Amino acid sequence: MISAAQFKTEIDLIIANAIREDVGDGDHSSLACIPDTATGKAKLLVKDNGIIAGVDFAKQVFNYVDPALQMEILIPDGHVVKEGDVVFYVAGPSQSILKAERLVLNAMQRMSAIATKTKQFVSLLEGTNTKILDTRKTTPGIRALEKWAVKIGGGENHRFALYDMIMLKDNHIDFAGGITKAIEKTKAYLKENNKDLKIIVEARNLEEVAEILKTDGVYRILIDNFNYEDTKKAVALIGNTCLTESSGGITERTIRKYAECGVNYISSGALTHSVYNMDLSLKAV
């Protein structure tokens, strides 16, 4: 996984690029009708129900736009909110509040939706030993925000990107000439390049699970698109040799049954690619 310093860099880049994209050479709507000496106050109003996420991100955005902006946080990240709740107040130069408004809302609406969906999945897994993972099926350019939201919702992050973990999927295996060759080539590559990366290997059937188990050094086996019975067989076959992960079309209806098969993890792209933004507003007070 990426370090805290790398994650901070990602967040800093997201903020800088988003403000560049949105503000350009100036917020001319505000510049045209609001004096640069004017000050004001606004509240983040919830118009939906779910888990709030992005409060800490909003604080970073406001500080980036204008360090003179001050937040009073009433509901921190990860808490349940309902329609009518006020999450925070922000006060300071009016032009600065308006300059930051859209980035704060865009990010918090999406992050809150992801955190809410993740919390639903986590609740469905209560009483099992299975944890929910996100994937790389994220919105280009804001992956750090979406994975942050998964953590806020109680889930866990899979690899952040292609560089922080090895994941040998069907195409890697086929292009490499088979599972054993793919694993052996990967281990040689890591040794030659002095890299310490965990290896996950995808299995498409029980025969491939058995082949993966013949080679040492695999951290986790991805049991991909298996039915319940074959998932149970795969888990029994793998035992304590390495960790297990189920994936492939798993929904709210099926996630509990897959967890009861005994897998350590279930990964779901739906956490980040199939959500509807939470309705939030930033209103002057």
C-alpha cells in the first residue's frame, strides 16, 4: 500500500488541479459583485441520509484556497447523518468561500455516497471474518478521494495502483504463457529489481487454484467469478497456505453467502463505480 506521504501528495495534487480546472484566471461571478473585503459564513447542509465523508478534505480545500477561512465542525467524517443536519460552518472572506464551494460539494457528495454504500456492505458482513475491499475501478484523477471514502465507510483499500502490489490476472497469465510461468517470472522480476511487493494471483477455476498452490510466494489468491460451492472448495483447498479473495459480480444480495464460504476478503468495484451522490448544499447564513 502507498505511504501516508504518498497519499498526502495525491490529495494535494487533486486539490491543486481541481481549483485550476474550476477557477482558471478568477471566479468572475464573485469578483464582479462581492467586494474583496466582504466576509461571510456558510453551512454544509445535509439533504439526504447516510454516512458523511469528506469533512477533513473540505478543511484542506478551504485552507488551500484561503488560510483565513475557519471551519467549525459539528459532525466528523464517518458519522451517520440525516436530512436537515448541519455538518460544519465555514467563515471568512466571502469570495474565498465561493471559490472553494463547488470542489467541496463535488467531493463530499461523492465521498459520502461511497462511504454510505461501503457501510451497507460492511453491515452485511457482520458476524463473519470477511472484510470488504475496493478496487481500481475508480474515477480517473480522484482515486485517493474515493479510496479514502471507502475507509471512512469501514471498508479496506485494495492496492492503490499498479505500482504498490503485483496482481496477476487472466490477461497477464495468458500473455505470460500460463500461471506457473507468470508467477516465476514475477518473482524473478522482483528479485532483480529489489522490490518487495505482495503477489496476488487470479484463479478462474479449481484447477488453476491447485496450480497456484504448487508455487511458493503467493500472498493471496483471487477466486474470480466462482459459484458458492466452488468457492467453498477453493477455500478448503487453499487452507492456510495464503489469503483468499472473492470477486466478480458480487452484490448486496450475494455478499453474505460468499462471506460464509470462508473467504478472507471480498472485493467490489461497485463501492466506487456504482453510487449516486449524496445531496448536500453549502448555504450562506
